[in-house]
Amino acid sequence: MQNYIHNFQNYLGYDLPGFRDGVIVALSGLLAFIIILKILGFIFFRRNSRKAYGLYVESERGQLYISRQAIADLVKSKEIEVPGLTVYSTHLLRKRKTYSVKIVAELNDKDGIFPELVMSLQKKVLNSLNENLGVDSINKVDIELKRVNSPVTV
């Protein structure tokens, strides 16, 4: 058997164990290079997730945790107060120590006065968050209108 391997090595013109070691070293180097690229990509090109699952409100004797769903329910309750508004989803976003609420909605307005309705919704949401839940760390309400249905034609 050893004679057969020796003849095969002579036929190929190179040392088979050395070739195998070289392939193993090359594959190990390639794997290490890929791992280093993945780590560097994660460090430099990751997207900072701004999504928050809730926030803490300091009280006299501890903390109160308010979940994203509680805020979404509060925003949904304000949907009734703004005529023609349909809220699809509510997101709580964090940027350092401040929070913001993003509302994805549809607006059906007969008069076509969208800026007033949007400002009204923003004020109502911020006021109710502050009054009902004691949240003052939310400083802005962003509204993304997916659809606007208005009978006003241009």
C-alpha cells in the first residue's frame, strides 16, 4: 500500500501530505478571514435598532414600566377623538434617553384639512401620555399616513 501511495505521489509530482496540510491551512485562513469580516461588518455597519419594548417612569417609591402595547392602546383610544382616523400600528422608538412614538395610520377627511388633524392627534397623544401615564420622556409623535382619502379634487 505504501508503495502505491509513493508511486501516486511521484505521478502527481508533489508531496500529498504537504499538499493536504497546505489545503487545511488555506481553508483555515479563509475561515478566519470571513469571521473577521463578519465581526468588522457587525461593528461598523450594524443598524442601531431604535425600537423600544417599553419605558420606565420614575416614581417616588420605585419605577413604573409601561409597555409598548399600553402606549399603543392609549393611541388607539385617541383614534375615536380624531374623525376619519384609522390607526394601523404604533411603534415606540428610542434615541439615547428620549423616546418618540410613531403612528402608522390612514386618514379619511371630508374637508381635507390634514395638518390640523395631524397636529390635533399629536397634541392629544402627548397630553394623554403625560396626564394618564405620567410619561414625560416622549417628546415627539411622528405620524406616517399610509393612505389619505379625501373627496377634494384638484
